[in-house]
Amino acid sequence: MSSAISTTTEQDALLRAGIDRSLRHPVMFFLTSGAAWLAVSIVLGIISSAKAHAPGFLSCCSWLTYGRVFPAHINAFIYGWGFQAAFAVIIWMMARLSRKECTAAGLILVAGHVWNLGVFLGLVGILSGSSTGMPWMEFPAFAWPVLLASYFAIVIWSFIQFRVRPEGHVYISQWYLLAAIVWFPWIFITANTLLHCLPGHPVMAAGINAWYKSALTFLFFTPVALGTAYYLAPKITGQPVYSYSLAKLGFWSLAVIAPWAGMQKLAGAPIPYFLPYVGAAATVMLFVPTISAAINLLRTAISSPEILASSPSLRFTLAGIGGLILLACSAVVLNLPDSTLPLTQFSLSGYGFEILALYGFFSFVMFGAVYFIVPRVTRREWLSRRLIKIHFLFSVYGIMAVALFAIFGGFEQGIGQEDWQQPWQNAASRAYPYAVGTTIAWCFILFSNIFFFIHLALMWLRLGRRSQHPTLFDAAHGHASSPHGEEGDIDNAGPGYISAH
Amino acid sequence: MSLPNEKPDLEESINVTEAHGVAVRDAAACAREKRIVDNGIAPISLWALVACGVVLLIAGGILGDAGHWFSYGTLFRENYVRTPAGGAEDTGPLPKEALAAYMAKGSKIYSAKCNGCHGSDGKGNGSTFPSLAGTPWPNGETERFAMIILNGLQGPVHDGITYGVMPPQGIGMTPEDLAGIMTYVRSSFGNTKGDVITLDMAKAAIEISAARKNAGNSVTAEELSADHLKDLPGEKLDPKTLLDPITLAPAKAP
């Protein structure tokens, strides 16, 4: 009997190992180049944030002016890091959950290079002054068909894997990943054709652009991150997802509410006034899907505190859930048309909200996934728990500081802007201390990400530890003398026994 | 019999090296993974429902303010777009110095009416359109200059050269337009008169023009020298006087 159990577990492990092997190169390519773009984006973010309080900083040449550096920062973040992290997670997790090896790794890798080329040329376009001026769509118009084509070439295989999966239960993560795969082309094609190919009234174009930003956040990055968190939390703790009904509520309310959000940015602009109000109401209602998922994941993760204390993946995922809760609350607080919306519409707060969604929530869950996936696809363990710890602490404190400084500084700035009989300088000086704080916090994040990138690049070069012992935060699992356990020690406890990380 | 995973290397039926070898060597991380367990069935907790309910009420309030749904007819909610704050008057635009205010008006009219022939640099083209820069008529007596603008000009100009026929520009021209153009030309293109042709002067010019003997025809050099070789009547205005830039009426200093 025990031999039968052992054989099934081992077959499972070998199947999983086969899937991981088939995806090793594309996954590592996406993660490593994504982390490199993240570092680039943070450097640009520091420069643009510094210009908010020190306008003379690096004002020497035109390609370093705020109007170019800021869009370059946010686009490098979204298309360079965000999408590539999402690609890595989608192709790996969908293959795992559909129990299918990837047969198109070469093609995905080629498409990944095309994507990177598109992002690179787009950024060169922005910095050389050919930006389109539409937030989050600043890449010159040549870029979007390139990105769309490589997107299809990358994720279509995950869609096929889902279609040919063995019969049975469809897991929560698969709902979210599949939804994200389908929703992104919808919003991307809609926004780009309406803005680049069939330009209508320019005020409405600004509305479509605001919708695109919101839809990209809540219909692509959010489902990818939630799908990942729904995979990692039960997988690492070994506990069931806390509540299936809450998961269903979270998924369907997101699908129904999120497409309506976004146009509140244009409240008071000459577009039909129900549009901004529906946008504001939908953004407020996004509290429901986000808080349902957050409660569910939180209850799942904290069911085993000892694993929470030791696992880097779970720690990052949980930090992301913390970001999600903050995001849910600020979605309500920032979008009340009669009180707060006029203050946040044109101030730093919008940026704080976006960074909270993209970094405080999405990126942290992605980091959790990176720490889980990379040892599996490279078959090496992470080199140093200290590097992971530096990455975690500096990122968490840094990003909380960026988001809170920007959101509260935005309120102050908004109050200054609303007092229209005072010179504009007043609004700027109200935001000044918060802008300085934001710059400093970005420096902390840069520091943490340099270590992350180096660590990841070493893993990519297969320079990770050859060991059976995972790299964990605490030393309370029997190897107190060495952070890595005794090197080369064969773990005889068998598969599925010691804590998985 | 021992539990399956407790001490597998003591279980005789398993060859540890063989059974675990592959998994341990090649797939250690995969082998130590846990399975995702079936979904939990905990009910949605009451406080979560209450929190979501409160948020839905707030959202409902916002939707209630959203006007008629799917109405494309209304652009602004009443009072959303700002009116002056209580207690504060709308003080209008800031006052400007007279010369700058008149020139701002004049430059618009110049680009609409004069630019086509005399050019944006006021130099004409030397053959069919004479120059306004530094030439005596625009910079000379103001009544003569006004008559040329209002009625057009035929025959030779000051230097005896006949360039072409200038069509009359006075049709529909308000005193404000005329005053603006004249002030603009006399202080642009290198001209440095720096004086202001006031609204009163321009009104007088329009009356003089209407009262000409051969009203309706373009003026000629002879007529100009005979009848109009003087400045327009009216009180001179210090170019530094502060004016309202819209109405050109005197304004108080801010």
C-alpha cells in the first residue's frame, strides 16, 4: 500500500518536473528580462519623482524632461515588468494546472524577444519625443500591433492547454488566468483602435484612455495576481482554499463590475455626466471583488502560521494581499464625487492608487510566484535568504511609503488646487514634502530590486544551490547552524512530507 | 506496518535509491510540493457581507447622482463645475498696459486682414505690396494712415511708385479693430512710434471717412495730401495706462 502511494506521488512529481523542464527557458527569460525592466523603470521613476520637487534636476537634455521620463517610467513598468511577469506566471501555472507540458517553448521564447524589442523601441520613441501623450499608451503607434501579435503568440498555448486538459474540476486560478487571457485583447484592441485608428472627439478619447488604464489594472493585472495568489496560498500551506463561495463571489463580481470603472477621471469634463458617475460607482464597488478575494486568501494563508513565518513565497504573496486590502479601501475613499474625487482627479493621488495596484498588490504576488517557480524550473535553490529578506523588507516599506505619500500628498495638492484664488504655486508647495518622500521611497525600492535582479540573474545562470533544502526565512526546521541546511544532505523524508516552498 | 511516509527507508518494499533517486536528484522542489486540496466550504462571513453592503449603499448613492442613465444630453451636473467661491467676486481678467492691450487686439486683426499682402513681417514683397516697416505713411500722420486702411489706396504711394490697388478694409470694421491695427502697425516690424490710437480717435476716423467728398472710392496720394495730412482728433493716452484687456476701458490697478 505504501509503495502504491509513494509511486503515485512520485509520478506526480515527475510529471510536474517534466512540465517545469518544458517551460524553463521562456519562464526564466520573462522573469529575468522583466526584472531588468523593473530596475530601469524604477530609475526612471526616481528621476521623474525628483523633478516633481526639484524641477532643475537633470534638466540638461530634452530626453530627460519630465514629460518624457514619467511616461517612460510607467510604460517600462507596465509593459516591461508587469506583462512579462504575468506571461511567466500564466504559461507556467496554466501548464501545471492543466497538467500539460508546453510544446511551443521555442515559439514563446521568440515572441518574448519580439515583445521586448517592441517595448525597447517604444521607450526609445517616448524618450526621443514621439510619445502619443495618452497615459499608459504612450508608445508610438507602431508598437501596439507588435505587442498584440506577440501577446497572442505567447498566451495562445496556455489557452490550448486549458482546452485539452484532462477532464475534471477547473480550479479557481484557472478561472482568473483564462479570464485575463481573454480580457486583455478585448481592452487593448478596443482602446487602440478607438484612439489610433478611428479617432473621435478628443474629450471622449481622454475618457477611453482613462477607461483603458482602469481596465488594464482590474481586468488584466488583478485577475493574473489573484489567480497566482489562489495557487500559491493553498499550495504552500497545504490547506484548502477557505471558502469556495467567496471565491465565486469574488470572480463574478470582478467580471461584472470592473469593465464599468475608469471614467471618473473625467468628472466635470464635457462628456455625458452619467459616464464619470458610473465609473466612480463601479470603482467604489470594486471593493466587493477585491475584499472577497483578500479575505479568502488571508484566511487560507494564516491557517498555518509556521509556514507563513518561513516561506518567502507566502510572505510576498501575503504582502500583496495586504496591498489588495489597502487598494480596496482606497478605491472607496478616493472616488466619492461630492467630496474626495475633485481632490484626487488631477493630483498625485491617482499615481499613488496606480502604484498601489501595480506594485503593492500585483508585483508582490508576482515576487511570491518568482520565489516559488524559479527553483522548480532551474532545479536550483535560491542562494541566500538574506538577499530575499533585503528584497522583502525594502520593497514593503518602500512601496507602502510611495503609495501613502502619493495618496495623502495628492489630497493636500488637491486642496491647494481647489483653492483657485491662490496661485498654483500653493498647490505645488503643499505637495512638496510628500514628493520628496516619494523620491526617497523609490530609492529604497531601487536598492531592494537591484538585489532581486542579481539574485534572479544568478539563478538564471544556473548558479543556484544544488541542494534538496529550500531557502527559508527561519532556521527553526532542524538546521539551525546553517541557513541552507547541511549541504548535500539527502532528505529521506520522502516526497510530500517536508514543507513545500 | 508503518505509516507511508514516516520511515520510508526502513520499509522493505521500497528501494529508496531507486524510487526516490529520480525525484530527489532531478525534481527535488517538485517532489516536496503539496497538492492543492479541495476547496473549503466555509460560508461567507457576516461582517464581510455587511462591509460589502455598506460599500454597495455608497455606490448606489453615487449612481443616484448620475443623472438620467444613458442620457447623452446633459454634460454637467448642476454645481459640479465650479462657480466663484462664496464671498468672492469674479474680478475678471487682470488689467494690462494700454499699448500691450491694443496691440494684442491689433495683432489678431492684422493676421486676419493684412497678413496676406503685407506679410507677417510687414515688409510686403517689394513689387505688388509695399512695406509697412519704417515707411512714412504708417508712421506719419494718423488720419492719413486711417483713411488708407478704411478706404483702400490707388495710384502711387509716398515714394512715387505704384504698387497696385489696395482694396478698402473699412467694411464692418469697428473702432476697436481700427485702433488695434493702427497701434499694432505703428509699434511692430521695427516701427517704434509707441503711441496708442485710442477708441475715440478711431471713431473720429470712421466719421471722417464717411464724410469724404468722394466716399466709396479709394483714396489717392493727392487726396491724402490735400485733406488728411493731420493727426486724428482725440485725447492722447499714456501707453502705460492700465486697461481692461477685453473692453479696453480704464481699469483700477490690481
